[in-house]
Amino acid sequence: MRRLPALLLAALAFLSWRAIADDAIVRLATTTSTDNSGLLRDLLPRFEKATGYKVHVIAVGTGKALRMGEAGDVDVVLVHARAAEERFVASGAGEQRHAVMYNDFVLVGPNDDPARVRQAGAIGEALRRIASVRAPFVSRGDDSGTHKKELALWRAAGIAPTGDWYREVGQGMGKALQIAGELDAYILTDRGTWLAYHGKLPLALVFEGDAGLRNPYGIIPVNPRRFPDSNHAGAMALVDWLTSPTGQQAIDRFRVDGLRLFTPNAKTATSQDAAAD
């Protein structure tokens, strides 16, 4: 019987250790573009060293990331679909959106450009050229921010893409780009993932620069009032670091082949971001 207090003390010590360990983990649901581009592999070790937190990254499409937030399965989301982000906050699942950075979308496709997309003056015209000749087009088809953007662009162009030429693959950005390369197809991609993958693919950048292709990213902690077991302190530490001068400079300095992939905008985000999605 004398051993009982010692056993209880050991059990309490273990539970206390588990609580501390769990509190040190931040569960982040984010888009495949932040993962595929290499950005998070560059940023997160710096954050972890500075704060002592460990980030568990779940890289999925924006739609799935937000659904994970709505279920309380993660502590914070980093995504790029502004309208969906605002619905997430308005529903009470997310606490507040914080602007972090932006890049832009581009169209890539076969080097010989059978749809003559390079001659288009606007993104709507570029998509109409692809549809008019039924050139192969790969869609992520995964409810990601990129997929949402692509569908919005088709709608704005007055086109409902259907048929054998339009392939929905249900994959992340990197895999979808690989499939487009195998099919010699056009695809909409964020510039960051394109720059990370372009040297491995038989595709070329065929359209860029339209104002409608801007791609803003926001970070949103889940609402601790709805999800009291979430690691809100850890989520806010990540928000604060990414939007701080240190985090923003790290984003600004991240390069692939000497090119900047993301532009920090925590302090300069404007209403243009809302229009972009």
C-alpha cells in the first residue's frame, strides 16, 4: 500500500508531461502550394526555434483545410480563398483572418501552345481560346483555393468546361502539374508551385499578369470559444510570428532559382485581396 502514492505521483507527472507536450504542438492545416513550394520548410524551423512550438503541417486543399478547422481538428489554417475564409470566420469556426502574403496564378501549357494562349489579352480570352479548340486542360478538382479560383475564372469567361478535354484529377498542385505535363495539357497554377516544379516539367508559362490572377493568403486561428481544447496560444504565436517584421522578412527573402515566390502583405493588404477571390 505504501507504493500507491508513488504510483499516483508518477501518473500525475506523466499526465502533466503529456499536457505540456500537447501544448507545444500547433496543428496547421494549409494549402499544398505552401508545402510544394518549399516555403514552410524554410519558415517553420525558424518559428519553432524562436518560440519552442512544434508545427504539425497537414497540407491539403483550401476547402478541406477549412473543413478541418470547422471540425476543430486543427488549431489554425493558412489558406487562399478569401470568400471561403470570410464564411469560415462568419460561421464562428474561425476567430479572425490575418493577411500574410500573396502571389499570383499563371497559366502553363504545352510549349507549342496549340490554343495560342500567349496571344490572349486577358485571362477570360485565354480560357476561351483553350475551350474553343478543346485543348487538354487539367483541373485540380479538389475544392482547393486554386480549384475555386479556376472555376470562378471559367464562370467569368462564360464557359462551363465539360468533355474529354477537361480532366478533373482530384490532386494537389504538384501532382496536378505532373499530370498536366504527362498529358501535354494546360493548367492553372499558383506561381510559387510552378517555379518550384517547372524545371521538372515539359510545360511552359503561357499567360500571366492579369489583375484577376492575384492570389492572397490568410491565416485564421480556430475559435477557442467553440473549440476550447484547441491550442489557441500556439496558433496565435504562429500568427504573430508570420505577420511580424521577422516573419514577413523571411517570406520576402524566400527564393527558388533566385526568384521570390511570395510577397508579404501583413501590413499592406487592401480590398484588392477581397476581389481576388
